Amino acid sequence: MKRREFITGLGAASVLAGAGVAGPAQARPEFKWKMVTTWPKNFPGLGTGANHLAELIGAMSDGRLQVRVFGAGELVPAFEVFDAVSRGTAQMGHGASYYWKGKSEAAQFFSAVPFGLTAQEMNGWLYYGGGMELWEELYARFNLVPTAAGNTGVQMAGWFNKEIRSVADLKGLKMRIPGLGGEVLARAGGTPVNLPGGELYTALQSGTIDATEFVGPYNDLAFGLHKAAKYCYYPGWHEPGTTLEAMINRNALEALPEDLQVIVRNACKVANLDMLSELTARNHAALHELVTRHKVQVLPLPEDVLKRLRALSEEVVAEIAEKDAFSRKVYESFRGFRDQVQEWHAVSELAYLTARSLA
Amino acid sequence: MKRREFITGLGAASVLAGAGVAGPAQARPEFKWKMVTTWPKNFPGLGTGANHLAELIGAMSDGRLQVRVFGAGELVPAFEVFDAVSRGTAQMGHGASYYWKGKSEAAQFFSAVPFGLTAQEMNGWLYYGGGMELWEELYARFNLVPTAAGNTGVQMAGWFNKEIRSVADLKGLKMRIPGLGGEVLARAGGTPVNLPGGELYTALQSGTIDATEFVGPYNDLAFGLHKAAKYCYYPGWHEPGTTLEAMINRNALEALPEDLQVIVRNACKVANLDMLSELTARNHAALHELVTRHKVQVLPLPEDVLKRLRALSEEVVAEIAEKDAFSRKVYESFRGFRDQVQEWHAVSELAYLTARSLA
């Protein structure tokens, strides 16, 4: 806790007075935190989700804990967020745990893996299925406390200038798809490449790449990707419910009074729910606009392609368990939850959504 | 605010001291609230969700706001919760808005309607699709502030002693299914009956009813319904993502300092997320036990039955709009959101869950 300051709590006293409650002016501690993020400042949904989290903490703590948000590169570069919070340069960070697979391959399970869990299932696993405890165990090595602080829901498969009619069309496909999804594509004969979001439009338009994945309609529309690609494919098999994280420096968290610690953790939960709720509302409006106004062709990946991607995904994800004992423990917990929740969702979510869509 | 008390904040001072923060002992207001509920005390998932909400408020407020939870009948009967909170007998209530259709038919949209929204979609509509504002408008007439404070997810269609092979099998079916679902069954030729949860087991076993809906595997297993019925049908077309509510007496809420108001509202959001997460984890474990240990036959409702129920549901739900101008406004908002989000979830949630289940 390097940046803690104590000030006289005039704000708090005036709030009490405003509510008609008599009370003496109080000396209250004020904490000032920095939150570094992996997102461009105010990036729709994700960056604005980090802003929202900071506001929630401020409001719930009556201003006793103020969190200032920094976009990627403002204080530290995007991919140094983890280390910056670990060493206390910032008290808090906002990103996604699959960015930190260099620290441990197992980190990927806490954001998204191909053919893994949906948003609702991720929350079930994390909060009531043992996932959170494993995540805490991993991040404790780095003096960090992890929390889930957002979710994108099911993403789109991506934007393509080559039609995908069968498994054969994956061969030679040059696609921007990082991480495990990229490894799966490589095993299917494609060529995964990694490019920052800002270069996708030009790379698609110039033919440097044949395809790219990004997020979902709301973010993709804002980026104008529909103007550089012929087809939009679904579903996002590689990211079925990506959890965003807020990580907290352990010393900073423990220096807070108990109630502020509880407020920080629960503000992250609210941010988790709010981001998915916002994207659920905005994605459907954006999809509607893409289809009706921009005449985008939204196409399903063929069944045989999905089956092949699924089989390869199972291989790639299972190999994480081979890396070390901790990764095996996380894999087994995740895999066990997924296989059982899939049975439940076959007769609930999936069966209901299917029934509702019957013509 | 009848039950407010001010005490010397020794608890608060000791927390600050415990965190190593020097500060004077402070006089802090303490608020004591009662939360009346429509659930039996500690009813799994729903009643325990109300307890959880009370604990969250206590912890986030550092004990400044203490909420005591009452099971149905302890302070007021289940179906008097709304009026009790409206008149200030209790400051808070926990239930489901479809219980209050006697106040306004439109209330049903804020919990669940047949072939309506899933949990994720309900949250999208309520928080980012205009739903919350409409709910607030309705409850303001009764001096109440509504919040979403839980969700069951997709329920099961129910427990049956008659096999449902076609639409014809609905004719004469005596089923416990209250509310709009019951009205739909009646139009399909069945006989809906209303019975309290405690009488379902005996009614099924004695043949007084042929079938009953209840909640989902976790709650149904605890009630032992599998011992009184031959078949378990899915999916819960009549309750695809039931939102539970916490309603707050407006005067009680407004008498709180600003930060406590923010804490109460956000604690309800956390409870909303937590209940669905818990039930997602527990339902899949319970389903597994029902199938593997108790050899329950879990069967899908046939397509033609679902199509018929859907067509009748559209009729029944649309008729709510005829009741009054406000009901029409809510219906149109809900319906517009559902139709668009259905398009989005066709290419995201539904398409992904389908892809993951391909053999």
C-alpha cells in the first residue's frame, strides 16, 4: 500500500447530513488506487466495464476508496498489467487470464478455452464449483487476488473472406486467432496469426489474412469489420463465454478495512453481471443492424467443421494438463464441471432455446 | 423508517483499529430492517438466497444495516409480503413478481412468462433494455422499489405419471401448474390445478393429479418428487428463467444514507448472480443423481406438443397487453426485446450449445 492517504471525511459527513441523520463530522480513511487495464481506454464493453467497476467501488464505499482507471499503455503496456499489479505499481488490474499463460498454462481455464463453458456455466464453476479457489491458488503465487469482473458471452466465429463449406476449407486458411483457438486451427491445417485489434481491418482488406475472430456484433460493428469481410460466421467455438478479470494486489487488498474488502469483491461480481447483461442487449441490436442495414451474410460453420474443431480442441485442452500438476488439477475440475453441466443444459438452456425457435 | 436505531459504532471503530488505521471511535447510525419472504424458511436456493442477500448487506455496510429474514408465515403469510412491505410493516420483501398479478397483470413480465426470456436475457432486458424502469414505474404506485435478486434459470417441465406422446395427451391432463402456464394448459385441453408445494407429493402419489411442475432437479430431488412420478419432462417452457425479486419500502430506502442505498441495490445484483450460479452448479449434480442413482426417466416434450404450447402461450401472453395501457407498454418492451435477442442467441448461445453437443 504505497499510495494510501488519509483525509478528513467531509464528503461522508455531508452525505449523512443530506439524509437527515445527525452525526459528528468524522475522520475517515481514504484510499486511492490505480487500475491498469489491457484495453484501449473506454473500449466498448470491456474498457467501459473497467470504468464501471471503478465507479461502483467509489459509490459503494462512499468515496473512501477511489479507483482511477488507466487504458492500455497509459501507465503500463497491456501485457505488463499482471506484473505491474503483482509488484504493486498499481493496486488493481483489469484484463483476461488467458493473457498470462506465460505464468501458467492453467491460467487459460479462468477466461475461456475452446468448447469450454458458457458465461452462466463459468459463473457456476467459479463461484460454486471450485473454480475460484483454484484461481486464487494460482494467483497467490504472484501476490495477487483474482476476481471475475465481466463476461462477453458467446463470441462470433469471426469475419471471413473465404467461404467455409467443409473441413477442407480450413486448410491454408490464414486467420488471426490467438491462443488455444489458434493451436486448434493449426492442427486443422490452417495458419493462425496474431495481430493487434487495430490492424485487423487493413489486414483483412489487403488480403494479408483471410479471416479474423474478434468479439461479437457490438464490438465488431464499432470496428467496421463488416466492411472488410464478406462473411460473418458463428458460433464462437473458441470463446464460448470469456470471463474478464479484475486482479488485486494482495497487500493493497489486505490493507483495507474488512468492509471495503467485501465491497471490492462484490463490486467485481456486479461488474461481472453488468457486462454480460449490457453485451446481451447491445449485441442483439448490433446484429440486427449488421443484417438489416449492412446486409451482412451471417452463416453457420458446417457441422463437420464444428465436429473436427471440437475433436481437435479436446486434444489441445487436454494437453494443458500435461504441463504440470497444478494444470492437471485445474483441467480435471473444469472438465468434470463441463461434462456434467452439459448434461443439465442439454435438458434446460439448450432444450428451451431449441423449443422457442421451432417454427 | 420506524425501526431505526442509533448506537455507538464500536463495531466500526474496532474494524478500523483491526486494519491498523488510526481513527476516533465514531457515532454511526445503525439501521435494522426486516425482510419478509414468500419462501419457507431456508428453502434451498430461494429461501437461502434471501438469507445470503441479508448477509451481503450486513457485510458490505460494516454492520450499519442489519436485515433479519422471516420465512413465509413467520411475520406475514407468503402472499401478504407485497402489502406488508408496501405499508412498511417490513422494510424489505423477497418473492417473485408474478405472485402480484392481482395488483397488475403486467407484474408477471418481471418474473417469468411462458416462452419468454432466459436468465441471461432477463438480465439484459431489465438492466439494459428498459425493463427495470418499467418495473420501477409499476411498483412506485405501491410505494415500493423493485430489484432483481435471484434467478432459477430454465426450470423443468415437471413430473408426470402420464406419458406425453402428442398434443392429444394434454387433453384431460390434471396438472398442478399455476399462473399463465396453467392458462396455456387449459387452452390445450388440460385441467390446471393450484396446490401448495407441500401437498404435491401426496397429490401425485394418490392420483389426485397426473402431473406437477416445480422448479428444477436440485429443489425437486429435495422434495422427493421422483418417488411419486414415473417421468420427468423437459424443458420448462412455462418458466425459462424466473427472476426472483427483492422489493424495498421506498421510505425505508430513502431514509438510508446514499452509500447504503447503493449497497442495498448492488447487494441485490450480487444475490441475483449468485443464485443462478449456485443453481447451475447444484442442478447439474442433482440431475446426475436423479438419473444415475434413482433411475429417473428424463424425457423431452415432443416437438408438436412444444409447438402447440408455444402458439397458445403467444396468445395468452399477448392478452395481458389488452388489460390496460401500462400492461401494453410492458408487453411491447418485453416482446421487442425477446424477438431480437432470440435472433442473437440463435447464432450465439443456441448455436454454441448445439455445436458442443454434436456427437
